[in-house]
Amino acid sequence: MKAITITAPGGPEALTWTTVPDPEPGPGEIIIDVAAAGVNRADVLQRQGFYNPPPGTSPYLGLEVSGHISALGSGVVGWEVGQPVCALLTGGGYAERVAVPAGQVLPVPEGVSLADAAALPEVVATVWSNLFMGGGTATGSNVFMIAHLRPGETLLVHGGGSGIGTMAIQLAKAVGAKVVVTAGSPEKLARCAELGADVLIDYRTQDFVEELHRATDGAGADVILDIMGAKYLDRNVQALAVSGRLVVIGLQGGVKGELNLGALLAKRAAVMATTLRARPLEEKAAIVAAVREHVWPLVEGGTVRPVVDRTLPMPEAAEAHRLLESGAHVGKILLLAP
């Protein structure tokens, strides 16, 4: 098969469409003939040499795909060859075929095209596992369901125009939360409003702490979903409500910041940070099962939808990375397999 490989850590030009060995299904695995793959910030970090895949997993980029099942490993039940599916991956999505544990595979939701389905697994699993309760876990507790956003609470989403942001807006509104977003242009904020965001903050011209407090009568945000990390740490704590929960899922603004523990104590608040890629297989399977139970009906009912900015041929992955790094997109960028 062909896949996008990295000639050496560096810029987008390091991505090459080349011939590699075909994957074979191990026990409990499914082979998917890829139709489309989602492009994520984690892919950029891996290309740059900062986010290597976990040991024993595919060395290729790509954390979500859609396509058709072409082979089943031993022990796989409930799936059929030829079935259209999408899947959450540990890696390997920028390729013509990929092997994935059966517990990370989802049916393509009714009403969603096969290509657009590739925009769902990573963002939905990330948002659902970090913001909401539900689904149960392999350990019998909700240890991976982090923030427990409840109806009537206020959620602040940084980067509302991103793939994560556009999904977080929709899911939070679906459960009855008030949504505040930051974005870097009036055009992006307008798209966030179309998706249901209640309060729009242009981080280039407005102070998000001041605007948030103005919009909540000084109460602040019950939950903050943050992609910036260190750069926003102090101001995020200022923005939290009493008993607020700050969930850090990205480090675009750096990895080391100063935390005011006094402010945190006074608010009885919490700061948490998570990743999805490195979770054990059983936790990923439990998250995917919860997504299928709780989110797929919302997608099939039209309440939640994938937001796709554009598609590009998979051999043009370098251009997709340039577009993602430019920040000019709203929602997801997808790569279509030849």
C-alpha cells in the first residue's frame, strides 16, 4: 500500500507519499480500506518530532479515518467485511489501509457521508471524554470522564473555530450548557455563533477574562476546555467559577506556566490535563462505546454534525498541514485516499 511517511522531523515538506508494507490484522483487529483521514494538531507535532506514537503502534500519521472493512482478525465479532465504518486510531490513518482494534471502530452515522465521517472519531472522543459523564469504563468508574459538564453550566472553549471547538460547541449546547468561545477573527466567531455559541470573544482584540465575567455577571466559567496550556494558565484560573474545572488538552502556548494555588484554593477549583492517544486500549474502547451510545444518536438526528472546512488528496498532506498551521480553517481538514 501507500502511506504518508516522514523523511525527517521538520516542516510539511518532510511528508512523502510512498510505498510501505500492508498491515495485517492481529487478534481483535480490523483492517479498514481508508476513504478519508482527519488532520489533527497531533499530526503536526509528530511530523516535527515532538509527539512520537506509542511503542508497538503504526509509525504513520493519522488518528482518525473512515472507510470500508476489508479484513477481520481472529476473535472479531459484530462487524462485516465491506461495512462502512470510521475509527479512532493510535496512528496510521494517512494511508490506503490501516489496522485498528475492533473496540475503536464505529459505524458511519446515518445521514453522514463516508468521507465526512472521518471528521468525527478523534474530536468526538476527545470532547466527550473530557467534558461529559456517561458510558461507564473498563474499571467500573468514570476516571476518564473528566469535567462532568452539566445542564445550565457555562463552558468556555478556547479555539472555537477548530475541529475540537466546533464539536465542543455543539455537544455542550445539546446537553443544555451556555457556551462562551474565543476565536481570532469575526468570521470564525460568526461560524461559532451558527453552531450555537452564546458569547463570542475575539482574543486578538478583547480580554477573555473580562468578557467572560461580563457575560456571566462575574461568576466565571464552570468548565474551560483549553488548547493553549501555559500561556493561558493564570488567566484561565482567573476565569474559573467557584468549583470550576479547567481541562487542558493542548499545549500550543507552551508547557510550563506559573499556577496561583491561592486562587485555585479560594475557588475550590481543579486543573486537569489529558491525552487520548496514550490511553490503554480498554479505556479507548469504553470511550468509543460511550460515544456510540450518547453522541451517535445526536449526529443521526441532526443535532450534531461534522464541520469540514475542506478536503485534499492524501498525497497532498503537506498542503493540509500548511493550512492547519495557518489557522485559517474552521472545523476539520480531511485527506481523501486515492
